[in-house]
Amino acid sequence: MTEVIGRDDLLLLTLDTLRYDVAVELAAAGRLPTLSAHLPEGRWQRRHAPGSFTYASHQAIFAGFLPTPAAPGPHPRLFAARFAGSETTAEGTFVFDEPDLVTALAGRGYHTVCIGGVGFFNKQGALGSVLPGLFAESHWEPEFSVASPTSFEAQVACAEQAVAALPDEQRIFLFLNASALHQPNWFHLPGATRAAGDSRETHAAALEYIDTQVGRLFEVMRSRRRCFAIVCSDHGTAYGDDGYTGHRLGHESVWTVPYSHFFLEPSP
Ligand SMILES: [Zn+2]
């Protein structure tokens, strides 16, 4: 990352609430053509979330603690705030003195943009302003929210506008929190009803919806120069697994998340 920072644009896309098992099943079944084309070897990495719900996980991610590979470590990190005794800061780790990655990137010439999705990014009230407040520019509209069936395409359109507004030479760090997978998500499955509610199947349909739109986001992010992209979930969620429903709890379906990073080479 020491070579990437300052050279490339950066994209952090959190697919909020996406379960690892659903992501893997859909990729294996060929139901995620766009995402799979970018994942190294077409596969998601299995990782452990740094928090069990959005606020905790994103605070950790912005502090440099991305989801951890789900195997015994230590695992070197891409980004790390400087502190004595860190055993996962390695050669190549981008080490910063600021308290969070967003502020650190701003200090190295990046324009930082937040496109919010779930409630912790809605800027309505003090708590919903904490995470967007880290960024130079932040956006949230009701159309980006969990209740919108067209949330991701609206968020991607916002990203296209944010990139277009910048001078070509300006490096950008764009963070987008996709809300489509977070409950409610039943409306992404054709024929599903509000009464039947959310399920693993409607969760899968929401991920397929993301895949139909994410190519536009990748295109705009590679339109000016090479872009280093991180795509991951912040936590999973339970649909009755062992009796659990939802997240902010300690269950395999919540702690295990899909992760990937890759380069988006500049468009010709
Ligand atoms: Zn979340």
C-alpha cells in the first residue's frame, strides 16, 4: 500500500450486511458475473468482521482494521495507525499518524467522499453524522436508504457525479456503503411479498441486484487512473440460523464475511 497511496485512486465499497455463504454460493453458481470477473480467481476471501454491526465495524475499518483473514495469523494489514507493539504492521503497510484512514488520506492529497446507505450514514442527528463527518464530502438521500428498491443505482449515480466534479489530477478516496442487502430486502426478489418478509433468498436477490449495477461504479472509478478497490461486507446477518435473527450478535452468520481487493486498471 505504500506504493499505491499517492499514486492510485481508492474505492472502499462495503456491501452492508452481506453474508459470506450467500456471496460464495452466488459466485460459484455464476450469478455474480460482474463481481466475479474482478475477484482474484473469481472467489471471495473468507474473513472475520471487526464488528458485529455497522457502526462498530466501520469505526474499526476506518481505523485500519479491515476484516481479518479467517485463519490463524498474524495477518499483515494494508493500513494501520501508528502505535507501539502493533504485530500486524508490516513492510508495505500504509502507516499513518492520524486517528483514521480517511483523515490520513486527506493529508496526502486525496479528496475524500462518503456515499452513505444505512442509517449510521444518514446525517440525520448526531450519531448518523459521526462517520460521514470524517469525509470532506458526504452524501445521503432517502433514495440511498435500506427502504429504497433502487438504492444502489442511485448511490452509483451519485458516485459518477462526485468523480465528474473533480479535476482530473485530483486523487479521490471514494467510500460507498451499499444498503441494498440490509433488511428490508424482500422487494429485490420478483414475486416476494412484504408479508413473507426477508430471507436468505431475498438477500441473494439483493446481491444479484448489486451485481447488475456495480460495473458502472467500477467504470467511473477507473476512468481517470488506476484504482485500488476493496469490496467487503461489514458483518453478516442471521435469518433464523440457530434461532438467531439479525446482527449485533455473535454468530457465525454475522462474524464471517466476504472480502476482496483488486486493481481496476485505467480505461483505455
Ligand atoms: Zn452494517
